[in-house]
Amino acid sequence: MKILVFNCFLVLLLGFQLNVCVNGMTSAEVDTHLEAGKKLLATGQLADALAQFHSAIDGDPNNYMSFYRRGTVYLAMGKFKSALSDFSRVIELKPDFISARLQRANIYFKKGQFSDAISDYQSIIASDSSNSEASSKLEKCYSILDSLELARHHQNIRDYPAAIDLYTSILESCPWSTEVHELRSDCYLNIGDVNKAIFDINALAKLIPDNTDAYYRLSELHYSIGEADLALNDVRECLKLDADHKKCSNLYKKLRKLTKILDRMKKAHDENKFGDCVSEANSVLSLDPSSHAFRLKAKSFICSCQSKAKEGKKAIESCSEVLGSNSNDADALYNRAKAYIVEEELDKAQADSQKLHETENSQRSGELLEKINKLIKQSKKRDYYKILGVKRSADKSTILKAYRKLAHKWHPDKYDGEEKDKAQKMFIDIAAAKEVLSDPEKRAKFDNGEDPLDPEEQSHGHGFNPFQQGFNPFGGGFGGGGGYQFKFKFN
């Protein structure tokens, strides 16, 4: 190393200017890096170009052109802070380099640092009065300052929409202005538009280094609208910057517990484990009763799970609470309509399904509305559930128990005269109800508004006769011994 430095010094003394040695690199080598960087930059290979300019600067830290070239690469990569540093270094080395000063002024302008931008633009115009870009931008600076003052006035008198319009216009020209993003986010929060406020605060988190406060605010806002996973991601970013941040640490623990419960709730719902689903949803409610967003989310899952479990009355209550907060909640309308079907309140089911269809006009809403209309039409004919006196949510054992009780009561052998004709009709209806409701496929058809025993609805059907093929509802006879025989008259 000593020999190398001595040789370089010797070259300087001898006056050979064509191959000067700086930091162990000749000027020719520095130029080679610069040329290679320019070619890579021209073809859009920014990372490789940047590496070449790094080498050129390492070789000669006083070469203003190396800093200028690297600054343009940083700017192309969106790293305006690094670009600003390089352009400032260029101006230190060569104060009359107008292109570097213009680039720096434009960065100041986009950052909303108007006093610095104005100073640079005025300096450029003083050196070159014909520079139209500097003159135009200088005028724009003064115009934006007037708009900023007016926007603050609107914000102070709580005319937030007017202030937002002005801030938005300013940000179109100055997208890196942390001040304007902050002001606009406050306006959005004041009108209740949390999602747009999140957009601005997210910009602040990126524009300001190590901005733990921004990530904490983002986490709180995402939590406030029920976005637990996003809130957890935000608070993790906060803890990456400061592992001992007390507020972020406490919020992280809470969110970690909440997201685990939510995951179990969703899994139980998807796996049709409706009791577990409701239990986990209740855990969400008890974790933070004051959170409106997560209370609504938990109630929505309870509504869905109870509806699918055919717990009609409970589902109606849960879904109604959800709809009390948002009368157009599509899932709640869908699930409450199905719960009304279970409770045989078909007019209310129809009203919900019609509103759902108007809200989302989807395949599921169309199919549900069609089903309910069929059920209403069906209810005016023969309702097998009513015949057996059971609810639509009844299981097979309940259906068979009701059937045996009614078949015993209305067995025609127990009646004479006119009463026998009535008993025959009732017995046929009871047997038909048992035939349909004890068969999963036929029951599914009936639940969808189609009577599987109605010849008009079954293109290949032949109706129903409970006494075909030696039908015996009790298997071994009736009345304690022997078989029984009787004839029915069919009209």
C-alpha cells in the first residue's frame, strides 16, 4: 500500500495528468466505471448502474459527475432521500451545476419543502433567466402555498370535504409531503372515512424513517374496522423498529390472542362444527366487548352458524342484531331468511330474500327467492311438516316418533261411518309425510319447494299410495295381534 501511494504521488509530481491515481484508482478507471454506469442506466439496469457509480465515487469522492449520475439512478429507483443527498453533494463540489440544482429543487418541491425549493429555483433563474422549468415551478410553489393556507382554513372551520379536495390537489404535485398527508388523514378521520385515512398514514410510515407511531396508528385503525390480520402486521412492523415499544407490545399480545380465536371460529364454521363456531364467536365478544367491529364480526358468524344448524329463533335474533348495524348486510339477510324458513315465517323470509336480491342480485339470492316462492305456493297445498306437527329443523327420530303417534291415532280400523272416511284421508296424509320426510333425498326436494309426491311436479311420478306392496305402518299388526285388512276409496 505504501508503495502504491508513493507511486501515485510520484506521478502527480511528474505532472502526468492523463492517468491520475486517487484512492488507489486511476482517473481512467473512474471514467470506465462512469461510462459503464451510463450504458447500464440507458438500458434500465438500475441496480447494476448504481454499482458502477458506487465504484466511481469510491475511486474519486470529489468527482461531481459521479454523484450526479448516482443521484439520477436513486431518483429512478424512488429513493429520493439518497438522491437528495447526492445532488446536494454535487452542488457543494460545483455550485454552478444548474441541472443538479434543478433536480434538488424538484425533490424539495415534491416533499413540500417550499422554502428550500423556492431558494433553489430563484438561484437557477438568477444564473439563467431563460430557464422555463424553474420559472414555472417557482410560480407553482407560490400557488400551492396559497392553496395550503386556504385548506387549513377550511379544516379549522370543519369544512372537511373542501379541505380534502385542496389537500388532494396539492398531493398530486407534492406526493412526498408528510405535512399534507398528515393534514388530510385528520380530515378523513373527522368524516369517518377510516380506509382513506389509513392510506395517508401508510404513506407517512414509508416517508418518515423509523416511524413507530405511524405503524401503531395503522394498527389501531385496522383494528377499529375489524381487520385483525392487517392490524397484527402493522404492530409487528412497529416492533421491528423498536422491540421495547410499550404500546405496540401490549397491542401485539391482544391481537395475537384475537387472531387465534378468529382462526378457530372460521375453521369451525367452514367444517360445519356449528357449536364450536358459536363458542369461539362468544370468546371474541368477551375479549373486547367495546369493539363494535369485532362484535359485529362475531355476531355475523353466530348468525350464520345458528342458521345452518337450523336454530331458527336464535339465528333470527343474532342476524337481526347484525342487520341493526347494517340493514343491507347480504350474509345476514341470507341467513335470517333461511332461519325464517325453519320457523315457517315464509312472508318474512320472502321479504329478506327480496331485499337480498335487490342488494347483490347474485345466484344465491335468486335461488333463495325462487325456493321461498315455491314454499309459499307449497304451503297452500300440502305441508308435510304441519301434517306431522314437527318443525322443519326436526331430525329423523322426531319425525318417526310423530308419525307413529299420529298413525296410531288415525288408523282407519279404529273408526266407523263418516269418521272412517276422515281417518282414511288423514292416514294417507300422515303416511305420505313420513315417506317424504324420512327420506333425505325426498325431504331435500320438499325443503326446496318441490313436492316429490305431486304428479304435477314430478314428470315421471305416479303419486303416492301407502298401501302398495303390502304397506304396514306397524310391521306386526295393530291392536295386539293378527293382521288387519281394509279397503280405501280413492277419488
